[in-house]
Amino acid sequence: MRNEILDRYATLPDGRFIIDIATSRVDELFEDFEKMAPFHKKDLQPDLAEYLVGCVRELGRHDFVVRLSVSSLREHDAGERIVQSIREYFRYRVMVQHGDMAHMVRRSGLLLLLGIVLMVAVIQLRFLLSPEPSLLATLFYEGLTIVAWIAVWESVAGFFTGWFPAYSRMRIYSRLSGSEVMVDEKNGTMTDDKTGGYDQ
């Protein structure tokens, strides 16, 4: 199965895999609402960004390059600015993802601290209850116990189910931010049949 996935990608002579992108116009790669912003400050189209992330995830630890085929570049330095914009976008995504992960850790830590405090309160309360507590006291004690366990569970489950996928995504963003991007102006469509690529 793994080889079948890798067979979808063309390779360079040095063995690196090629993630292909084809577009007729450069502005199709970026969000429409940022038309006045310079390339390096624009966001990539969400579909394109997810395509690149998905390709890197499929390739795993294999080295890769991004090959962008454009019908025409109106300015002589447009290719360099496109490369810079792609790298800057994913550097920005790394920072955002890092912030989200830090928030996740703080939230999990606060929930865990709350759960521990409530657990201590439950233990102390147990010694204060009479041998035959009233119904109200019993409901309060049981409810506090449930809340304490929920806080602890949410902190642990939230961390393990959210942090590792977020860390994996941040590593992908990091790889894309430092990847080699090849800009080809000679043709606007991909000619290699081994990869579906991304076509705008």
C-alpha cells in the first residue's frame, strides 16, 4: 500500500519526490480578499494548503520538492516572490500552531489542577460527613466527585487526543516552510502522468 501511494509521485534524479502544482495565473494560488497585499503577506488558498499538507503526510519522512508550473510570470522576479510567499505562509502556520499547542497545554494543565483540587476537597469532605449524611449532603458529595473526575479526564484526554495531532501538523508546516520550491514558467500544465498534482 505504501509503495502504491509513493508511485503517484514523480521523482528527481536524486530520489526526491515531486509535489506538483499547476496554475494558469499566480493570483489563483492566493486568497482573493488579499489582492492588494504583497505576495509574501498573502495566505495560500485553503485547498492548496491542505493539498500540500496531505502530500507531505503521504510522503512521510521522504525528501520532497514542490514544483509549481505557471503559464506565465508577468514580472521577472515573480518566481522568487512566489517561493518566498509559500515559505512565509507555512512559517506563519508554524507560529499559529505553536500558539494553539501552548494554549492546549495551559488548558489541560488548568483542568488537571482543578481536578486535583476538587479531589482533595472530596477527600476532606468525606471525613467531615456524618455516618448517615442527609440526602442533600450526599448529592453534593457525589456531584463534586463526578466533577473532579471529569476535570481530570478532560485534561488527560484533551492533551493526548489533541496535542500529538497538532504537533504532527506543526512538523509538516515546518518541513514545507523550508522546502525547495521549483517554479516552471515553460508550461502551465503538468506533463508527468505519475502524479495527479494540484491544478487550478
